Amino acid sequence: DFITSTCGNHQFFQAVMALAPQHPLARATLDSMLNDWYQIPTVVEYFSNRKVDANFSMGEEYIEKRGEYLSQFFNMTHEIKPMLGTATLRLAYDRHRKTATPWILDELDNEDNPLYPHLKREDTGWGCNYIVHDASKMEPYFYSRCIGTDGCPHTKPWVMPD
């Protein structure tokens, strides 16, 4: 009743996500967005005498404090920094594993030493050969980057070979 894909730094990747209707993980993710991203109790206490605007923006000092808080869950020096949706979904999932029957796929770079050589795109830019697959079954499902995204040299649609 829950499908997603992993990427780096303990996050999920937004290429795919599906939840059964009214799944408790959807609410838990929204709660995590507030409690782990915007209204972190220990960080808010630090700024208790300051006003928070409607966009929850407190400037660079708040972002720095949020980074200190998030470092207990994510490697803050990793090339993939925590992102709101993918990081909070992962935190919610970790806290509510018992409520989900997951199918966790994996994103991989199929460029150098490709695991699926027959799916390797030629004449590519950054990210063109990232594939979402089921690592346990060694079964690829789709490319995680669309034709025409930044850095992609292709201008016309490209279809995954059989």
C-alpha cells in the first residue's frame, strides 16, 4: 500500500510515490513537514521572541538551526541535501513503518558500468541514464529523468527499448 524509490542520503526520490487512499503515512508526512522542517520545537524555542511570517521564513539563522536539527537524520555534507518532500516522507516512513506495506524501489545511475547496458542512452546529458528499478528482482521500470530536462541533449521523445 506504499510504493516509492530511494536515492541518496537516506531520502526517498520523488520520481515515484504511491499511497493507498487515506493512508496514515500521508498525514504523517504532512506532520513531519511541520514538525521536522518548519516548526521544529527546539528550533522554534530558540527563536521564541521572534516573529515567524506566513511562509515560515526566519532567514539564514533559522536555516542553520534547522540544518543542525536535521543532521541527526541526514548527512548534511552529502551531495544530496535534505529536501522538504523527500526528507520528510522518509522521516515519516521511519516513524510509521508498521503502518505501511512498502515496495521500495531504487534509483541507480546506469551511465558508467551500466547494470542494464541495453537501456543505456547514448548522447546523453546529466541524469539521462538514471533508472528506477527493483534491485531484489533486478527489474528496471523507468528512467527517473524525462527527455528535455536540464542538461538533456534530446529534443524529441525517446522510448525505453523492450
